[in-house]
Amino acid sequence: MDITEKDFNEQVLEKSREIPVLVDFWASWCGPCRALTPTLEEIEKEFNGKLRVVKVNTETETELAARFAVRSIPDVKLFVDGEQVDQFTGALPKDQILVFLENWLTDEQLDGISRILPTDVLQAADLLMKYERRGKKKDELVIKTVLQLIKIEEPDKALSLVQTIPLGASAYSDHREGIEPLLKMYHEEENVRSMLKSTVSDDTAALRSGFDVLLARITEGTDKDKNREICIALFKVLGNDHELAMEYRSKLYRALY
């Protein structure tokens, strides 16, 4: 929908009191603008009436462009409750735009899955597998669900679900990089099963015992590379700042070198 200065207040400012409005400042000569348009239209369709996308032609609406300090295009500004609250420039990919929107848009479907998780982990996992939209909040919920699946000994479902997190394109990519290889070893490696469960339950004593076993194997030269990979994966699952991850990373380095 093209907006002019005449109807901007009604179609953007007033409408944004009902739902967020994304305003795309563009021009016909701008290649990145043309590339961005179908992405924004696709996102608007996915949000099914919970987000509005409009366009402002900076060639004809010069006063609007000046009013909102548009200096380079595409320039996309988000309006909520009658005010501009955020913006981005350039033809960002869909995933990045969804992350940009997450702070301002509620997702009833994702909220519903979050409410289901404490009482029905399997149903929450099935719903997340069918949930197509990507973003940080979804990936965060995926990790929470994966950990609960491990807790109830559903490693295959946990593996399928964690693989929905995009590698290198999510705040939770490291979590996938840690959990995925461990789940692939789950059925063959008793120590991996035990340590994953201890990670979920935050059983420090059991984790220490498991790490000590891994380090002993590395020192002895028993499956050195595999046990090193298990340690590194567990560090990622725990988080780089976790006390045990920091302690045993140093011990691993000494055992290797």
C-alpha cells in the first residue's frame, strides 16, 4: 500500500495504535528497494493481520522523507502506538527482519506452545516442528524443549527439533552445535547420555565425574579425538561462561598439550 503525506497520519500513526506498522521508504531507481519489497510482503502475510506494511515513495513524498530523516534507502521504520520506535536500512534478509520485529510483535502461536511445554513436552515439540517462522524467541523455545526431551529420554525427537535452528544464523547456533553431535552419539555412548541428563538437571557432581572420565580417556589416548569433541560439545551446551566449562576447558587444554 502506497502512502502519501496526506494520509500518513491516518494510515500509519493512527493505525499503529491498533497494530505495528512498518513503513518502507523507497524509490523506483533503487535496486535493493525492489529486492526488499517481496520479503516485506511475505512477512506481512505471515503475520496474518497483526502487522501492516506500507510504502512511501521518496521521489514524490520528499517532505515525508525529510520529516523522518531518510538519508539512504531502503529505509524501513517501525511505528507503534503513534510513534516511530525502531528502524533499519538496507535490504536485510527475512531472518534478520524477523529478529528486528521480535521486540515489538507478540506471537500468540509461540506463546501458546510455551504454555504447553511444562505439561506436555511431546506436543510442544510437535507444534514447534510445524512452526515455520524463524527468530530468536522460537530458537530459545526450541532449546528449552530439546532439554526437556532429553530429560524424558526422547533423544531422536530432540535431535530433529534442534536441527531446526539455523547454523551460524541464530543466537542459539552454538547450542545446536553442542547438542546435535551429543544426541547423535546418545544411543552408543553411555557417558554422553549420563552427562546430557546431568546438564539438564544441573547436577554439578555428576558433570564433574563425567568430565574426569573423559579427561582420563584423553590422557590415556583412548579415542582421544572423540572424547575431545564430546568435551567441546558439552562446553557449548553448558555455555562458555559456565563455571564447569571454564574449569574443564583449561584441564582439557593441559591434557592435550
